[in-house]
Amino acid sequence: MSQKPVSSNLEQAFLPFARPSITDDEIHEVVDSLKSGWITTGPKVQKFEEQLRDYCQAPYALTVSSGTAGLLLALKTLDLQPGDEVITTAFTFVATANTIVHAGAKPVFVDIDPRTFNIDIERVEKAITPRTKAIVPVHFSGVPVDLDRIYALARHYNLTIIEDCAHAIGTKYKGKTLGSFGHFQVFSFHPNKNMTTGEGGCIVLHDHDQAKKIKALRFHGIDRDAWNRFAKSGSQEYDVIAPGYKFNMMDLQAAIGIHQIQKLDDMIAKRTTLALRYREKLKGVTCFENQKDPQFSMTHSWHLYLVKLNADLAGCDRNQFMRKMKERNIGLGLHYQAVPTFSYYQKEFGYRPGQFPIAEDLGRNVVSLPLFPDMTFAEQDRVITAINDILG
């Protein structure tokens, strides 16, 4: 990893919280798509889906326009009815809960484990009712949920598991790649994720009938891909089997993904080096509480390096700390506020402050430090120096 010396120019430059790692390989592939005349869903999407299937060791990897679209489509396969409930974590990006609402169900929130920041599985079981149809756990920051326990609940109560893997491409659970087993895994390729397609995502699954339904729903409910219809051997006639959506990925996006996925493990290795360096260099900052590893074997994808700030020890609250870092030209992330604290979820579903104390406390005090594959040790040292200056 490059270790450039700190210069006055570097200290003056704004250091973002995240930056995608894009090289000439991706740029040339996008240009190739533009020159080919086929820029929407086509051969590069097909190639990218093949790579995703190989990487996740699954029979189906269906690309979509975003991870949010993927969550909604997975939920739509369940034919949810008014009054149905879907359990999820209180601590996630709001898209996780929004898609449950859009799918026609009630989101039932559960508090989190204060160590791992993942959903508390004991609380999950207590939240299950006869109306529960699915559970949507989030592998927060790249730390996997205890999937053996989650899927044991699914079998016992006849529930579907839709894993929100937006943070977790490349994560492994007990030696197994996420996507290689289970019901649904939904990944995001947003620019700040471990790999990107600009915007985009994919749904990984093992069931043929569900995959067929999702293929139709992601493009207007049409029963065949546009690429197949417009190819020389294809037929322009088609059937519409459901009122679907416009959630397909473009070849322009897949052109980036084709090369990103080849570099993914290397990019995660760089993230891991930086994350462990943060752990070592910041272990004396007593007002920081780190996310803890779970008590089972796993491979962390390190989408985020987040810490919980103890305002009493720090002498400033989270927002003041973020502002002081920004004054030093260092950007931080806020991942996230507890979803039940938002006005819509309080008005629509009656959630009240104090119902999810661990998630709410974390949402008030969590902050994500800059972390991306091309970050140098010198840039990381800027962050560490600024933290020590501000927090003493």
C-alpha cells in the first residue's frame, strides 16, 4: 500500500468519507459499450451476472437498478397482504424499511446487539406473530448476522429470510460466501460500497420459480429479456405476467461491474489493512467504542469502519465532532439514525422514542471514519492526527 509523506497540499485537500476505485479498465469497458451501440441491458449484463453467480456460488444472480429495487423485488415474491408483518432491524438505512412498506406489509423493528450492531436474534423470536411472513436481517458494515440461528427460526416458524447484504459483498459466514446458501441475498453497488456499478445491485437466490418471477418483475412484467427479443434469433412478441417495474441494469453499469468484481477481493484486503490499522492506532482513544466481532468465524468485508462516540468522555457530541473534522477538511459518514425515530414511522405505525434504546443511542453517537481501497497511510494518518487533536 502506498505510504506517501504528508504534504501541505495533502493537508489542505478535502479527504472524503468514501471514494470509488475506478481504473482505466472500467473506463475503457464503458467506452466499448458506448461504441457498440448497445448501452442498456445486454451482453455485458449477462457477463456480469455470470461473474456474480460464480463469485457467490449460486445458480441465480439477477442484476437490478439498485439494492433498494432488489429488496422490493424479493419481498414482492412473497405476495404480502395487508396486515402481514416483516421483521427487520431498527438500525439500518431507511431503504430496508421503506421497501417493506412498498411491498404492502408492516415493518416490525427489533433492537440490536450492542456489541456487533446487528439485529438481536433473541428479540427477533419474541417479535414473531402469526402475521409474520419474513425476516430482513442486515449484515451491518460487513459483519454477518448469525445465520444459523436466523435460518433455524425460519424453519421453525415457516418464514422467508431476505438478507440485506448492501454492506456485505465479499463477507463470509463460517467460511461460506454470502449468497452460497439461504433464501435471498440482496447486494448494493452504490459508489460508496465495496464494489460499484455507479448505481445498481443484484439479488442472489437458489429457487428457479422465484428467479423467473423476479426476472419478469424487474422489467415491466414482461416474460423475456429485451436482449432476447431484439437479438437476431429473438421474437418481438411477449407476454406480461404481472404489473412489473423498470428496475433493470444497463450495460453501461455492468461494464464497470465486470472489472470491479475481479478486483473485489483485493479491494477488501486493502480495506482490511486500513481497518486493522485504525484499530491499532486509535486503541488509546477511550471515548471511542468499536463495533465488536461476533463470536463465530467470519470474514469481515469492512464496508464501514464505525465507532460510537461517548460524548461525556469526548467533551463534544457526535455532530460537533463531525463539524470539527470537516473544519480540518476530513469528511465522515453517519450510518445511521434509528429508523423508528423518523416522523413517518412514528405517525404511520405508532413507534415512539425509547422503544429501541440501543439502536437509538447508537444512532445519536455513531460515526464512520474515511475508508476506501485507494486511501493511503498518509491520508489515514491525517484522520488519526485530527481525531487526537480534537479529542485529546
